Amino acid sequence: MKPALALGSSPRGRRRLGERPSSPAPVTLAFSTLGQGTAWYVYGATMAELLRKTLPAGSNIDVKPFSGGVGNPRLVAKNETPLGLSFTVTNRWAMEGKEGFDAKLDNLRGLVGGLDTYYLVTIATRKLDVTSLSGHEGPQDSLKLYTLPVGLAGRAGGQAAAARVRDDVRRHQELGRLHRRIRATRSSWTRLQGRARRSPHRRRDAQAPVDHRDGDVRRRSSSSRSSRSA
């Protein structure tokens, strides 16, 4: 998955960001990002400085050190933080009410997209001895997947990946059982063919020629064949 960083807001605001009101009263807007020291928090602080220059004098942008790609759309949809950073993919999940969201959040709109690109990757210990998670043949509950905390995109992405891994493992196990049944059937068929070839009745029948005449099957002996030839 390759999500792009995006800035979103709640459409409940009475005016656009930077739009001068008729009476320039200062405003205070909460801006949800991520923990202090993260790139998202730096993004939020930098954007806040730019927004303060366009808002009425005395306005403030309160940069919040929470709550991540999944938590921020919820905060924005509730208008608890009118501004928030998130991913394009998690925003779509929020609008559709799937993956990390159990209900549709339609009170969202995107302002700026493609601010950065992120990759969600899965790593495994060498002890697992597989080249892909779909090749894991052990019990489904034997595979432990560690993700980021609740509210972050890595958590929702990990849950989505776990669901796909379970489906892949189930299909892999079903295919393995099917292949084993096919091999067992072929082995049984081969043994039956071998027994048929070794059967004395088959050898005796193979030596006696068969005459198909008027729908009847008559076995001809060597003596009758010789007399007919004479």
C-alpha cells in the first residue's frame, strides 16, 4: 500500500481558510497531526505559521500532537479539530466506512493532497522460513502480527493485511489438501493398474482372441482358427 499524505477539514466552517470575514474577529482552530517529534507534527506547525498570516489578527492554530491517519478523520468529522492530517487511503476508508472505520464519515473534505508518500511494508523473522505470508502453512493463530498503536494507519493497515493473510493461508491450506487428495487418487489408480497387469485372468484373456459377430462375443481357440484357415 502506498498512501499519500493529505490535509482535510470539516465542511461545517462558515468561511474558507484565509477568507477575510466582514468583521475581522480572531479565531482559534485545532489542527490534529501526530506525536511531537514526528514529521506530521512538523508539517502541522509549518502550516499553522502560514495560516496565521492569512487569518485575522490574534488568531491561533492549535497544533495537536495526535491522533494519526485513522484517528484524525474521526476528530475532523466530529469538528473537534477542524483541520487534520491523514492519508488519502484512510480518508477513503472513512468516507466508505470500512477497514478501520465501522461507520461512514461523510463530514469530511480534502484541502491538499500528495504532500508526501508512505509505504506500508511487512517484515518477518528468519525463523518463519517463508518468502511470502501466503506460504505460511502453520495454524492461523500461530502467526503473530505486530502493528502500530490504535488510531494510526499502520494499525488499520496491519489489520487489513492480517485479514488478507488469513484468507491466503486458508486458500493455501485448501489447495494443499486438494493436491494431497489428487496424489492419493493417482497413487491408488497406479496400484490398481499394476494389479490388473499382474492378474492371471488378464493374461489368459489377452492371449485368447475375441470375435465380435452379431453383437456376440465368442472366443476362438487356436484349433478353430487353424481349421478355418484350412
